[in-house]
Amino acid sequence: MTPARRGGAVNVPVLGPQVPRRGNALTAALAIGLMRLTGWRFAGDFPDRPKCVIIVAPHTSNWDFPIGVMAMYALGIGLTFLGKHTLFRFPLGVLMRFLGGVPVDRTSSQDVVGQTVAYTAQRSQALIVLSPEGTRRLVPRWKTGFYRIAEQAGLPILPIGFDFSTKTIVLHPLVTPTGNLEADLTTLRALFHQGMARYPAQYAP
């Protein structure tokens, strides 16, 4: 049975009881109103899971972040995203942490994958959001940290597409890592294409 929807044309899925929450009725109404104003909508359903690794693509624009925040509050979900440690300096860092950000020092010798796996293990709910591209610039191959986190933590992967051509936030079905990295990457990459990107030339087909 298809879950009920909210927000009229915005088509907001109603969340299951296991999904971590963020915000309230007012922030949800404001975010849904902003989605109506800007023409964005949802397609698909959000899985009723307390933990998963979420990948968002294509990532070619600074607009991806505010659109993601808008979607988060419209849905009412509590997300945790990893960001470059330089983004968490005062005063921006206060906002980043408030929105669920966790700083990552990519120059550090620490095992970021291991730290993230430990982070999820210590919590009853954790929706970890990453960009598999890792940058807005053109990259020929996705980074595989998200996959290793999902595999080591025993979590499914939720692919979410930002389709600027139709202004649709596409919630794809969960993908469970099989251990075959290349096959799973092929499956995941097939869900996204250049035409979805804000700047198609910056997304590798």
C-alpha cells in the first residue's frame, strides 16, 4: 500500500515511526511552502528505517545544499551529513552543526570510514548523508567511502537524486551492498544521469 502524501503538488511522503525526526509542524509548513514557491516536489517514498547511508547526486552546484535543507525540513527527517572541517569554523560552523553536520578533516590520518561506522554504531538512529562525487567539480569516478561505511556498518544505501531539469527530488528504493563493489556502483550510477544536474557538463556520465 502506498503511504499517504502531504503538501499537495509537492507530494511529501509521510514518514514511518522508525525514521529520526527534525523540526516541527511550523518548519515543515514553511519548507513545503518554499518548495511550492520554487516548483520543487518529491517522487518516491522514504523508507521506514532508523539508519541508512544516503547518497545524493548529481552534485554540481552550491544550490544543492539549500535544496537539501529545504527537503529535510519538508520531510521532517533528522539527517547527519559529513562536511569539510573548514566549513565548521565560526560563525558558519554553528549553523552547520545545528543542521546535523559533522566535520571531517580529509587531511587527517584518522580513518574517516571507521570513525563514521563507530558513530552510527553508538546511536539508535543515524541517517548519514554523503555526496559520492565528493566535490562539485567533474570527477570521472565516485569516491567509495560511502559504500565502505554502508558495508562495514551493515546498512542499506538510499540513493536520492536532485533532478534540476524537472525540479524533482527522487527517492529511490534502498540498495543493499552485496560486497561486489563494481557491480553495486554500476547499479547505483545507473540511477543518475547528466541531464539531472544543475550543470550537466560537471557530471560524468
